Amino acid sequence: MCPESSVKLQFKDAVIVITVDRPEALNALNSQVLAELESAFDSIDADKIRCVVLTGAGGKAFIAGADVAEMAGMDPGQAEIFAQFGKAVFQKVENFPLPVVAAINGYCLGGGNELALSCDIRLCSENAIFGQPEVSLGITPGFGGTQRLGRVIGSASKAKEMLFTGRTLKADEALQIGLVSAVYPRESLMEAALGLAAEIAYNAPIAVRNTKKAYNKGKDLSLTAGLEVENGCFAACFSTEDQKEGMRAFLESRKDKVFKNR
């Protein structure tokens, strides 16, 4: 990525950290940032990287929302194009073959919350604030918030309360409703996220990717159809060297497994 990019990449062994770096705008998402996020994910080599951590620069915000300064002058046609682009980028994140862990530090509002909802696992700092405040701006969520929020937290009532009022949640309530998996002191958040990513990366990469594939493809199907998807992903693992290594290590009571991603 070029030096002036608002999206930075950092490699930590088999983990890549993607940071939205516009702290002066609380990391708000404009068209440029969305394009750079898309390019960042497109650049990841799934043969070398095994997990992604997504975060925001500075201590105040993960992402405070879509960029109101850019949206304010849009007509309906321009707004539709902007929303379609954002949705496409977030679907890329949601369907990315590798697990994506969101490390949510500070404000996670509007488009930021929608991006977090697109990630597989969400961890946050004690100062995190969540919400979908779009109705207070005279608009609806545009990047999938009306569709993902209820699915993620499992409560249509709570999702609609957040969406209709624009009310924000603190970290402890976000944990209570299942929006995040864990809450950490701000100074410990990235260490926790990287630790979780490393734990994921230690496992057989093809098995992890197939597990995500089975979950994502099956979640909107009937149980019977979802089980068929899972069965196919399970069977496919038996053609890999990693399956043989993992089971051989188990049978030999050996802890030093070496998964080669093949």
C-alpha cells in the first residue's frame, strides 16, 4: 500500500493486521477507505496468512461511521452507488476465506458497527461504544446493519430497539447481548486479539477455512441442507496432508504438529 493510504497492513507471522488509519476523522469510512479496504483484502495470500485482525488507529475509535461529510451532498443515485459499494466490501470481509477478528477500540458506530458485524469474531476494549445512529441523521443503515444486527445478536427486539432509536451501547452491554465475545482493558485489546488470531492460525488452515465455509454457507439454509454443506467440507479435509498430520499426531500423543496448509 502507498504511504498516504488510510489502510495499513502489518504482518505478525501468519497473521495480518489491517488498520483503518484516519484518526483525525475517527477512522470514518469514505469511498477511498472502502476502496483501500477492498484492495487490502484482495492482496492477502491465503497460502501464507491464516487469520486477519481488523482494527482502527488511535485510542478513540475503531470506526466512528461512514463519512458524513462525503454523504451530505449525495443525491439518491449517488447514495445507492455508495451503499452498494460498501455492502460489496463488507460481503467480501464476511465471506473472506480466512477468519477475521475485529479488535474494536472506542467508537464503533454506523458503518463501523456494520463492518464489525461482517467480521467473524468481535473483541472490544472497555471504552468501546456501539450503535446504529443513522436515523438521527435522517437515513437508514446502508451497509447491512438492518440485516446483520439481528442475525448476529439473535434478538429482533433488541436489534430494532437499537436501529429505531439510534441508542448506543457500552462494552458491557455489547457483551451481554452477544455483539462481542469479550471485553478487555484498552491497553490489552490488541494483545488479546493477536493471541486469539495466533491460536486460530496454529490449527490446520484448510480445516479452519472449511469450517468457516460450512458455517457461512449453512447459516441461511435449512438444517438438512446445512448438514449437507458441512458433510462436504468435512469429507474434503480427508484429501489433505494436514488431516493426516493432525490425526497421526493425536494417535502418537504428539503435541508438535506441523500443518503445511496442503
